[in-house]
Amino acid sequence: MPADFPFKTPPERICILRLSAIGDTCHVVPLLRRMQQAWPQARFTWVIGKIEARLMSLLPEVEFIIVDKRASRDARAALKHQLRAQSYDLLLHLQVALRASLLARHIRARVKLGFDRARARELQWLFTTHRVPVRQREHVLDSFQGFADALGLPQLPLQHALPLPEAARDYARALIPDGQATLVVSPCSSHSLRNWRAERYAAVIDHAQQVLGLKVILCGGPAPIEREMGAAIEAAATTSVLNQIGKDSLPQMLALLERATVLLSPDSGPAHMGTLAGVPVIGLYAATNPARSGPYLSRQWSVDRYDTAAQAYCGKPATQLPWTRKIEQPGVMDLIRVEDVLERLQSLADAGLLRSRA
């Protein structure tokens, strides 16, 4: 352990506080796995959002305390009581949002480790006892790894995979048979200004099926914006597409990505689920910076128009913008052309990666 850190022996009870969103909880997985390997005797608790728990509850040997932001007053009081009823050696406070810090007040821990002062936005630094060393302009996943580094944990290969139930694998096998090369398209972010046009997705889908011989499946959640996008893509495409939007659970979607050949998605939770599944991800980035929030293992396949957007909408290069700056402006995603995505698909084909993974 670093000499200035209070642990002389490994902590026995560790709490992780990261409520949302799905993509960010995906980035927590390698940190948790690293701690489990380094401290196999430790017991882990994760305070997490309700939706995110549907996926992360697949992790073994982790207790989950689920937070429902729509809960009643009585339910919120019960949650606070549940948090106060336990004590920990270490809290990893991984979320700068004030709503997370207000929960951190109720978590009893000898050490509450948070971000350095510069990154501890929304007064997070007031709710921690210790802070990680300053690190700048890094991917969200790497910023979480900074917590393990601050704890003096050994460097280990990143582990992303989640164990999947057999029922989820059966669901995926029924949609993607062995030997079937498949493009999965998850077309929506919950932030509408990060989304590409339906007719552009349709053009890529037609090319993928007619030229590259890929089966195409649409996937996503049940929100109206996602269902509407799926219907618009189907209407614009000249080839048939299997529309599974709103029809699967998060474990089933992860199993589907595990069998897919390639995933096409904007900056969204499924883009980062693709990293957990080990599938190449063509990420669509103009409104957000892929160096900070792109699919961690597929940044070479992503279409990056963030700097172009910075010049067009902010009048300066991306290097001069704050690291967390989003350029969620009408029309920003139009900077990504159909040809840009087709070039990435062809690059994957030239690398021999457009083949079945099942």
C-alpha cells in the first residue's frame, strides 16, 4: 500500500457507489474484477440504480443495494436505513452527481475515496475523506482504474466479461445461429441529440445485407423514442431487418452481442455492453468525445467527428474544450456520413473480422 494511505492490511468490507448509467457501470466492471483478484477475502457491496442492477446483478459474489430514483418517500427512508445499518472499511465514491453524494452521507465507511478536487464536480469532495491523485483527460474506464491504482493494487489484465445465464444464451442462439455473421444495430441513446438519422442507418443496413452478406438485427430498450426509431429504420430500409427493440432483457441483449459479428451504435449503454461482450463496436461520435466515452476496446473502429463538431459549433478544436464537454446540438450527428460507417465495415472485412463469432 502507498505509505500515505491508511490501509496496513487489505480491507475486508468494500462498498462501491455508482448508480448509473449502464455504460458507466460497464466501466466499473474491470475495477471490481481487479479488486476481487487482489483482495479475494473481501466482501463487496455495490449501491446501484434499479435499471443498471438488471445487468450487473450477473456479477458473482457481490451484494447489491438497489436505488430507485422514482421510489416513494417511505422507500427512500427504508433505503437510508439499509445504508446506515452496514459499515465498511472502504467506500469507492465513483459518481460526482450530487444525488449520489447525498447517498454517500448515509454510508458508514472508515475511508471514503473520491475523485481529486478538480474532477470532484457538484461538491463531491465534501463527501469523501480521501481523493485519488490528479489525472487528466482520460477515458472514464481509466479514471475508475485510478481508484485501484490509488489503493496500490497490482496491474492486471482488464476483465470485462459477465457470466450469462443459459436462458439468455438460448435466446441469442435462436436469433443468431452458429455460422451466421450478424450486424446488430442499437440505434438510440437516451439523449436524442446523440442519435443518427433513421435513413442513414437504413442505408448501412441495406449495404450490410446486400453487399457484405450480414444478417441485421435491431436491438434496444422499450422507450418510445427507441421503438419509433426502429419503425423508421424498417420503413426506410429496402431489405428486411429483424426488429427486436423492446423485446429483450439486458442479459439477453448482452448474450446477443456476445454472438454478434459487429455492433453499430451511438454513444449509449449498448455500445459499452459491446465491450463486455467482446464484439467490435462501430461507435458514432460527434456529440461526445470518444477519447473519453468511446467503446473502450473498439476506438479504432469508431467514427470520430467530435473535433469537427467542436470547430463547427464551438469555434475551437476539441483539445481546447473542457474534457467533459458535450456538443449536443441539432444536426451535429449529421457530420457522420453513411460512407464513414461503410468504410469502417469494410475495414473490419479487410481485417477478417466480418465473420461469425458463434
